Amino acid sequence: MELELEGADLKAVLNRLRRAQGQISGVIRMIEEGRDCEDVVTQLAAASRALDRAGFAIIATGLQQCLADMDSGRKNGEDTDAMRARLEKLFLSLA
């Protein structure tokens, strides 16, 4: 299954990933500067949430594409159960 992000979906995912990238850079800088543990963990949690949200947005787009594929006659001969199993595995990888 190829992921096709376009327009607003692409922009939202990229923004979330860039936000996480900045937060991770901040965490590294905070550790190097010997900052307070609570501040570091708070920033790390924010980065983790940003990555989770980007991942869920990607999965949601994948679900939409799979549903469209199912309506138009499955791609690559993959049956509904196999597609569902792959999507479930992807979803659970973020849980």
C-alpha cells in the first residue's frame, strides 16, 4: 500500500513532524545543559505526543485510501482480511 499524502493532510503531518523535531532538539540541548529532570521529561513527552499524532494522521490517511481501494476493486489482489490485518498491525505499533 503506497501512502499518498496531499494538500492539507501532507501539510498537517509535516508540521507535526517538524514540531517533534524541534522538541527533540530542545530535549538534547536541555540534557547537554544539565537542565531540570522534570523540564526535560515534559519536553520529551510533548515530542512523543507530536510523533504519535503524526503517526495517527498517516494511519488515518492510509485507512481512507484502503477503503477507496476496496470500493474500486482491491489493489494487488489483497483480500479484505489481509488488508485489515496489516492496518491493525500498523495502528497497534503506535499504541
